[in-house]
Amino acid sequence: MRGLTTSPIPYEGRAFQIDFDFIDHVLWVRTSDGHVRQLMLAPKSVAEFYADLFVVLGELGLKLHINTMPCEIADGVPFDQDLTHASYDRDYANRFWRILLSSYRVLNLFRTAFLGKASPVHFFWGSFDLAVTRFSGRRAPPHPGGIPHLPDAVAREAYSHEVSSAGFWPGSGEAVLDAAFYSYAYPAPTGFGSAAVGPTQAYFSQQLGEFILPYDAVRAFPEPESTLMEFLQSTYVAAADLARWDRAVLECPLGVAGRPRPA
């Protein structure tokens, strides 16, 4: 693993995959019939990068059409028109990926203690967070929608069933200034915001409707992975208990490499 990937995307009898390599700072586009193209990751405007990428896709016979408006960003500019954002810092790109990688290890371990439906640990390109979601299996009330530049139908499909979701987020510069871990429930059960969770540095953001644990606070602990696991587990327990999830059926001990779960 050297960065972020789309994973294979089916296309007219073939498949293709786009990978960001944050070690060599290259964008790779590979197809299942053996063709490869690359773009160097370097300072350039979003519009220039968008144009370069679609030239590469065209060379591979991939005639694609996408929504050019960034999702979940209220004041977003269409990719093909964005001449303002034009920076690329190799060091910070690599550091950000390494944070994602270390967070992935803990989130993936946390995921092993759940027998019910759970998402993979995955990266959201809209809000730019790395997340894992657990599902109770019960239907949820329709999501109200209203997320900037995201169709309401998408939000309602994503939240069609009760969830407890957690992950890492680099922050917005507004509600949460700096990088943080988060945890929320949909629908949020009564009393969720006042539930006791750990560690003591965690707090509930009324503006966001979720628990927040600053990344810098986690780094300061002697055992940051255990601290993060405490946050993930305690916020999940708060959501599951208050919403009366059937925890005895849904949960199991944390996974251990090379050891099958007991039947």
C-alpha cells in the first residue's frame, strides 16, 4: 500500500483502477488488459490536473463522464474551472497518507469485533475522512438530506439503516480546526451527546452532532493505538446501548491474526 486507490472499476467488459502513490508521488491508471499510464503529482491547478487526467483516460479508451462539482463542500468550484487551488506539497501529502495508514490499522482491528454488517475501512473523497461503519440491521428514518452538492437520494441510501460510524478527519478549519477522530450515530439516540466516553480529551460537538477526539491528543498518549481504540469502543457502546442494539448477537471478541473465530 503506497497511497489511495479506487479499487477496480468495471468498464465495458474491462476494468480500470486509479492509484495515488504518495511515496513516488505518481498517479497511476491501470487497465485489466495490461495498459498503464501515469501522471506526476506536482503543483498545478485542479483544472489542469483534471484536464491531464482525462487525457490519460482517453488514451486508455476510457470515455468517462463525471459530476465535476466537489461533493460536501458548500462553496466548491467545479474541477474543470478551479484555477485557485494549485498547491502540492510532497512532504505533507506523504505525512497525511501515513496518518491514514496508522489510523487504518486501528479502525480495521476495531471492525473485527463486529459480526453484523460493517463497511470496509474506506476513504471518503467528499469530506476527506477515513471511516468504518457498523449497522444494527434495523431501518432508520429517512435522512433529511441537504448535504452540499450531494443528491438527497444518495444520503438517504447511505443512511437507510441505523449506523454507528467513526473515523479520522483532517478537520474543516471551522467546526473542528485541526485533525481529529470522530464518532456519530444515525439516528442519534436520546442522550447520546451526554454519554460518558473516553478518553477524557474526547468531547461532543453540538455543531456537528458527533464525538470528537483531537488527533494531537491521541499522539500525546504513551499508547496512542489503545487510546484510539478506547474512543472507538466507548462511543460505539454509547450509541448501541442507548439505541438498544442487540449487542449479544452483533458483537464478538477482537480478531487475532491466524486464529479463527470460535463457532
